[in-house]
Amino acid sequence: MQRNRRKYRYFLTRLETQKPKGLAAMVKKADKEVWAETDCLACANCCKTMTPTFTTADIKRISAHLKMTPDDFRDKWLYKERSTGDWMNRKQPCQFLDKKTNKCSIYAVRPADCAGFPHHTKKDFTEWVHVYKQNVEYCPATYRLVEKMYNQLSA
Ligand code: SF4
Ligand code: SF4
């Protein structure tokens, strides 16, 4: 598995410089297959090991849902990342993860970053390669996506 991850990271780097024809359609098809095979409730690895980025709109929406002020919400759970200025979770697993069920306790108002994760069908796949390179390590869905693309393009 670890060797494959390394292989897939090299493959992703190659995709950045040698973009194959029909890449967007290939990603779309592979992504659909991946979600038919992946059960996020049996995993929740993203909620356990990573932090989403909380936008101002996320903070406003979630704090209102929790009947808190945005400032109190930030003080209680978030920190500001120095290099980017992004608001992130202080702790992992995420405080909103129900560890028994692997469900998000604020699912309806969760951060946009969580709702879009693992961002497979972003408009230009190659611009997000740095994210997928990290996520082949932690996200089984991204691992499967890259595996499918590798098998198809190496056949
Ligand atoms: S890490 Fe990937 S497969 Fe696991 S719960 Fe998150 S999105 Fe789903
Ligand atoms: S807010 Fe919800 S979906 Fe996002 S990391 Fe926390 S538990 Fe997971």
C-alpha cells in the first residue's frame, strides 16, 4: 500500500506536466465509480485526522446554528493559520464528529470545505494535484480514484 502511494504520487506529478486528453471526463467517470464503492461512514478519516478550513460564511452559519457568537465559536475551537490566515480546527478528531456513528453532528451546516471534500471534480484536476498527493495518504476515496486513473492511463 505504501509503495503504491509513492507510485501514485509520482503519477500525479506526471499528470501536472503531461496532461492527457480527456482528463476531465476520465476523472468524472472514475469519481462516480469510487463513490459507488466507498462508505464514508465506515471511514471518517478526514474528520479524524485533518482539519477543514472555516470561511467567514461557515463560521457565521455554524455559530448561529449553535447559538453562539462567531467570536465565541472561534475562541472555543479554532486557530488562525499564520501563513495563510485561514481558520482551522485546533484539535483532531473534529469536535463535531460523533465518534460512535462517524456522523457529523452539524452536517446540515458543515463547512463548505467538508461538503466538497475530497474535491475530486474541481474544474481543473491538475490544479489540485498537490491536494490529491496528500490525500492518497489519508482518504481511501482519493486513493481509489488515483488507482483507477493510473490503471487506465498505464494500460
Ligand atoms: S477520508 Fe475520504 S473516504 Fe474517508 S470519510 Fe473522508 S472523504 Fe470519505
Ligand atoms: S465539521 Fe463535520 S464533516 Fe467537517 S470535519 Fe468536522 S465532523 Fe467532519
